[in-house]
Amino acid sequence: MATATLQAVRAPQHPREIDFKAPAELFPSRNRKVRRPVNYRRFGNAAEAVRFAIEQMPSAQLLGAYLEVDEVRYTGEEIRQLYERTDFPLPRAKAA
């Protein structure tokens, strides 16, 4: 019988510790109140994942979502902080 092992995932020590060029995985929350839920997605780089989470995901799904980059998980609030950083490498959507 095979036993499943859980991989320990580090929590970010500081939101500034991220490689925006590294591949990333986005795990949206399972909020059933959202009409068109977003499923798990892989991105070629973390910057694209952060931009997608903020600009295209329903805000209700960002609440319980997390982003994993280099085995470090970032919560929904940390994803927002990454997007708002001055060194965020991609153009942001225009504010309405």
C-alpha cells in the first residue's frame, strides 16, 4: 500500500521575496457564490499570474485564493500587495 506524503510549502518570509519570472500556479478559492468560477491555472511567470488574479478573477475568489511560486505560497492579500508594488514588471489595467 502506497502512502501519500505531504510536501511542506514555505510561507513567504516577506512579500518582496518573489521572482516574477518564475513559473507560478494559481489556486482560486472554492467560493460557490461566484457565477463563473475560475479553476486552477498554471502560468509561465508569476507576474502574469498576479495580473490575472487581480484584473480578471472575481474578487470573491481572491479571498481564499493562493499563488504558489518556487514552493512559496502567497495569500489573496499578498497577491494584491505584489500587484501594487512599484517594481511589478507588467503594465496594469487602467483604473475606471
